[in-house]
Amino acid sequence: MTTDLVGGVLGEAGPRSGPPVALIDLLDRLLNGGAVLTGDLVLSIADVDLVHISLRAVIRSVTGEEPAPW
């Protein structure tokens, strides 16, 4: 049996504590703290890599209190 970080059993559907969080509130919390998105794209034919693209993006909200980095 495997448990997650809050002590519940993984795969077990049970009641959640607290009110549900709206998607816009979740995005606001995420952008306030910032997020880094990474990904790799490889195009290959017959096990020969032809194109390798590394994607990286930093997403963060900019407020009037902090100047823009550019």
C-alpha cells in the first residue's frame, strides 16, 4: 500500500477537506510564486535523431512594485 504526502491512500477516493478552489484562484497562486515549464521534443526516423528542441519557459506575474526585468 502506498500513501501520499498528506497521509491518504493513493487511489482511494474520499471526501476532501475544505472548500473547492476555483481555477482562477489556482492560477493566481501559481503565477504569484512563479513556475518553470520545461520540455523536450525529438523528431527521429529509424532511431536516428534528426531534430532535438529543448523548451524552457519561466512564468511569473509582474506587479507595479517590482520593475520588469527588461
